[in-house]
Amino acid sequence: KAGVTQTPRYLIKTRGQQVTLSCSPISGHRSVSWYQQTPGQGLQFLFEYFSETQRNKGNFPGRFSGRQFSNSRSEMNVSTLELGDSALYLCASSSDRGGWGTDTQYFGPGTRLTVL
Amino acid sequence: AQSVTQPDIHITVSEGASLELRCNYSYGATPYLFWYVQSPGQGLQLLLKYFSGDTLVQGIKGFEAEFKRSQSSFNLRKPSVHWSDAAEYFCAVGAREGGSQGNLIFGKGTKLSVKP
């Protein structure tokens, strides 16, 4: 099976712009989670989608949003970019057969976002 | 609130020496526990996981971890380190209740350097 794929791998944006990142989960996986990784804060949970519904959300401002499509692919969007949004954004998928997000999460390679 | 502590920010070991990376968690019930490894510029690769049952779990690349409920620990071990093990290691905990779907709480990571 192909792994989790994320596009693009690298992005450079300027403050005030918006950005959309894409994630394709492992075939058959219906749960997609997003994380932000920075040197200062480490890995922080953004949100999780399952069957096109957001089931859980981390403590991030409303500028961070996401969605999931019927084929389980997911996108996250960041509007009005700030310098502090520079980070590695990781997507993870799981089959979530247990129904409580209990299955193992498999991570993609990430998208490196740089905000200038 | 759930939390994960990895007390060692950076560890250096000699190639061929044994390794133990520490992880302590805070959670009211038995959590789901994971160890991931991240090479520079890459995503996270799952090393091993504990859901229930045998408290000593085997993972990939010769790693193992032991769940100790009394100590709230899930330490990662390897009997003989290889130069290719140099990377950053993350311990993570997942909750078992609804409303926590897809949300892994990560420790800050331990960076492993391997001396020839």
C-alpha cells in the first residue's frame, strides 16, 4: 500500500497570504489528523476528520481550518499567515476501526511552510 | 489533562552500546502508547505501540518498549545501537475516550546521536 502523501512538500509564503495543504491518506483509511511541528512548541494537534466530519479540534485560532472529501483526502487551510505559522505540517491517517480514534496513526512526510 | 514527558532532550551513545530512552505519561486510565522516530526533514515513522496485553512490546529495527503502569512509564530500549539509529524519537499517548479522536499527545522528543 502506498503511504500517506502530502503536497506540496515545501512552500514559501508572505505574511497575510493564505495557504492550502493537501493530504492523501493510506487507501482505506477514513481518519485524517493534522499536526503542526515547531522547534519551540513541538508537535501539536490541529484537528481530525472522519467521514468528512471534523470530530476533534486542537487549540488553534480560527485561521486554521480543514476539510475532508468523500475519498478521505483532506486539506487544511491557513488564512492571514503570520510569521509564527512557519512550521512542518504533518498529516496522519488511520483506519479507526475502533471508532474512537484508537487505531495507529501513520504519518506523511509533511509540508514545510515558511512564512516571510 | 494528558501529558507526556521525555526528560532527555539529547542523548549520545556509542555505536554498539545499549540505549534506553525515557518516557513518562500522565493519564487517568490506561492509555494507548506509541514511539515514533523522525529523521531530519522527514515525517514520523511508527516504531511500536502498546494498546493492551503483554507489557513488553517489540517493534521494528530491533526496538522494544516496556509499559509500567506503576511508574507511568513507557521506556524505549535497544540492545545495540547502529549509526543509522541517529534521529529524533517521540513518545506519544492517545486517549481512549470519545472527544479525543485522532489526537496524539507528544513528548518534546529525544534527539539521539551515535558516536562511531
